[in-house]
Amino acid sequence: MACGEFSLIDRYFNRVSSSRRDVETGIGDDCALLVVPERQTLAISTDTLVSGIHFLPNMAPADIACKALAVNISDLAAMGADPAWLTLALTLPNVDESWLAAFSDSLFEQLSYYDMQLIGGDTTKGPLAMTLGIHGFVPHGRALKRSGARPGDWIYVTGTPGDSAAGLAILQKRLQVEDKVHADWLVSRHLRPKPRILHGQALRDLASSAIDLSDGLISDLGHILKASGCGARLELDNLPLSDALKASTSMEQAQEWALAGGEDYELCFTVPEVNRGALDVAIGHLGIPWTCVGQMTVASDGLMLMQQGKPVQLELHGYDHFATI
Amino acid sequence: MACGEFSLIDRYFNRVSSSRRDVETGIGDDCALLVVPERQTLAISTDTLVSGIHFLPNMAPADIACKALAVNISDLAAMGADPAWLTLALTLPNVDESWLAAFSDSLFEQLSYYDMQLIGGDTTKGPLAMTLGIHGFVPHGRALKRSGARPGDWIYVTGTPGDSAAGLAILQKRLQVEDKVHADWLVSRHLRPKPRILHGQALRDLASSAIDLSDGLISDLGHILKASGCGARLELDNLPLSDALKASTSMEQAQEWALAGGEDYELCFTVPEVNRGALDVAIGHLGIPWTCVGQMTVASDGLMLMQQGKPVQLELHGYDHFATI
């Protein structure tokens, strides 16, 4: 049973890169045993990535590991939580040792960076896919929810949404970019998104709501609107587009990717007027731009897209696996 | 977007059958927010079930839901933990409303029975598979681990292992059973295993180690041996075989299924001599047989199979997804 399931798991995933004090028993028993620190609320999220749907079939295993972890950590960032533990359920078509080595090396490098520990998992045979379960902490009562926005609150995004969709278009040869520096950077924004963990934590007492941009700004802001019972005015002229994106495609395409491209894993959040000054202090040192892109209004307004002071209609859709069925 | 991912999840899975007090925020935000009760350790496990590998492609959705949940709850049972929360990552080839209705009805019926709450999940498009993340509590320091067995401890199993493998053989038409009552019962043991949650909890202060029987007694007891640094003597004559199993196949085949058939989701546990009396009192009222099948020895013995007082050699393997590669 040298290549059996158990030795396979042992060899690649049973390494303790960081031994967290809150992990009483990690991998190797029927369950992991964990101690949640006092006065902390546990935040849990789970996401599946399927080959050919959530990542290109030829994507490098090191990039897949980075992306899978980032997608999940981003959900913690959107709650203002601090990452702690990971479970990994990995479905593999066969035992490819070089794939496993590259994937697990990359995963443990990222886990080490975030001071996280792999506490359990499962390896099964089947079409390549993985489900990550992510666990983090947030002090009691201080989590960022989708439901706290109020009319008048200002709407912000971190970073430059749209880059990831452009990067994907380059990988799929739907977009040709002459400037290699721009092209590489856009592709890296797609392959290795950076979850905004520090922003989420800094926003705990300042933002009235938050969400991460997985499906596109319009779709994700829509979730805040629904949960908070508000409408919103989104200023297209204020969308923070990266220089690389603007130099690589038309303004219209760039805006569409920023609004509905998806997979940016930036944060969208709302801030009451009274906290706007404190916001600049709280996240100003984190080295990532943050931009006010609109304002919350009453529910009856719905989501209004504004350009040069006038409402505009755009045909845009967030990413939805079953939308075409 | 009437059939979109979000409305699909909403319709079938966003029902709160039980609203647990330890769930601050359930489905509907980036993460669930949860409060672990004081003096409780969190127990977490995750298991993936892939169609055609972990369940037959034509298995009824209600049975799949039961089995997927039982497989995961069984890991909590083996730790002596009390079930609390579930995450469900479901990968579906298409939107089949009757499948979804039957699957989710069955899932919520089971969740209600165990007083569990679905706290989050993900729905993706792809070959039918699901990854469940299960979370439960066990009082600090009282979890049953694999590593606590000592030479001289007695080895027990609950119920009658081997039934599930016979039930699978019937479903796959590898086994013909004339007696319809026996056949139905063996099939139900395969399709709807009953995790031994109450046994696990009752064993907290009595058993020195425990594991659930997912891969077969020999393979799973092997994990206890490895974690505890012991050997064991297993008495084949003492294997608790059900009347239905004995009536349906040869004694040799029945023993092989009991030892290596897998998917029984019974518990195997070890009890020091001093606790044997208390054991009968602790689990005697639970209505399931428990049987002493051997004794722990020193590591150098390995795992010895005994029949009529003599060691025997059998060619047996536990279930292993990649063992044939």
C-alpha cells in the first residue's frame, strides 16, 4: 500500500508548518480538536474549486493552491476575521507526485505566511476539485456583516477591480497585451489574488458592512443592498481602474470587467460619514488604494449606475455557475 | 436569474430547521459566525463523497443525504463529541429540482434529528460530489483519541460489522439473498448507516481509544495500533456477525466483510480492565450490541488474527481509494 491513500496524505499534507497553540489535535485522528480563544467568535466559510470551472485545466498546481486559499481567506477578510485553521478535501484523478509536491509546497508556504494550520482533510479519487473549509476568529460583536449599511453611508472598494478578468482574458487568448509588464501583472492578479485580511481587521469598528468581490462589484454590492435593505448610487467615473487595465483595453471593457468580471477578491465596504476621517488613518498605511465609488440610498432606488451625473443602463451580469441553465 | 446559483441555494438550503443558540449568523453572509460554549473543545472533520466512488450513481438522493451526513457524524461519534454545525459544498452536473428537493428534505430531516444546523456552503457545477464539514463539541480534555490504548486493554466493536458490505454486494447484484427481510435489512445497513453518537459520548471517561469503522475493522484498528504504539490480538470467533449476514453468505465471506468490508460506521474502541464493569452500565441501555473482539498487546506483536486459539493469516485489505494505483 506504498501509494495508498493514507501514505499519500501523510507524505504531502501531514507536515506541521506552524503549530498553533489553539490546535489540541491536528491531522491524524477522526476529528481535529481545537480551542477557540476567550471572547472570540468563530467565523467559518467553505468554497469549492472545480477544474475547468474555477480554474483553467492547465493552471500550475502552485497557482491553484494559492488561489484556492486566497478565495477562502477572502471570506474571512470580508468579516474582519483573523485566519486560523484550514481543512482541505482534495479530489484527484490519479496520484501525480510532481503535482502533489508543487501543490502542497505552495499551500504550506501560504499557510505559513498567514500563520494558519492545516487541521484535517480528505483525499478522494475523482475529477480534480477541492473544497476548503476555513476557520478564523473575530472579537465578539465586532464582525463585519453585509446587513449593517444605511442610506447615506459611503461605498468603497480596495485595490483595482477588473484586473483579474483581464488576466483571465489574456490566459484564454481573448485579450492580447503588447506590454509584457502589464500583461504579467494582470495575469498575476488573476492567478494569485491577495485577500485583504488586514483591511478587514482595520475596518472592524469603522465599516457598517463589507463583502469580498468574488462575483463582480455589481453582484456583490447587490448582496449588501439586499441584506441591508438599501439602494445605492454607483459612480462609474470613480471606478479605480489600474494603469495596466486602462492601457490594455477599451474604457468600456475595463469598466465592464471592474463591474462584473469577478474573482478580484478585493473588499467592497460601506462607511458612515462620521467614520470617513478615521478610515484614512486606519487603512492608509496598508499600501493598497481605497476608493469611494458611491453612496447608499433608500431601497426603492435599487442599484443606480451613474455616469457624468446621469443614470445609465448597462447589460452586466455577475458570475453565476448556473445562470445559463 | 431565476435558476441562478443564489436562488437555487436559497430555495433548497436556506431553511432554518433548528436555530441553535450558538449560531450568531448562519447562511447568508461571507462567513457563519459561531460561539463555542465555555469549557468545550471544538471537534472538526471533513469528508468528501464522489458519485460512483462513495455511492452508486443511481442511489436515491434521500439516501445520499443520509449517508453523507452519517459518514461525517460518525467521525464526531468516534471522538465522543456532540454534533452542532454542518457546512455543505455541493457539486452538481445540472439543476435537477426533484433531486434537490429529495436531497435537501432528507438532509434537513436528519439535521433536525441530530439538533444540527446548516451554517454555510457552496454550490458549484461539475460531476456530482459533496464535501461536508462537520463541527461538534466535547468537554475539555474528555475527547476519545486513537492514541490512548495500552497493552491489556480490551477491544470492542458496536453493532454487527460486515452488514454494509453485504448490502452493497446485494445492490451490485454480486450477492443474491432469497429472504427479502434479510436482504432489505442488509441494504439499509449500507444505505442508511447510524452513527453511534450516544455510544461515543457514553464512552468519554471509559474508553482509552476509539475510531469509527469506515475502512474495515483491520484497517481502522490498525490506526489505533499505530497511534497508541501497541499490537493487538483479534479473535475471529468473537466477531459479532448479524443473523442476516450469516444467513446470506458463507462464514468465510461474512468474516471477510466484517474485517475488511468497510462503511459500517460502527465504533471500535478499547477499554482498560478496570472500566469493563462500568462499560456495561454506560452503554447497556442504548439498544445496540457491543462485543469484545480481542485485546491490545505490545507493539512488537503487530496485529494477530486468532481463530480457535491459533494465529491465522488472511489476505484482507481495508478500503483505499488509491490502493490499486
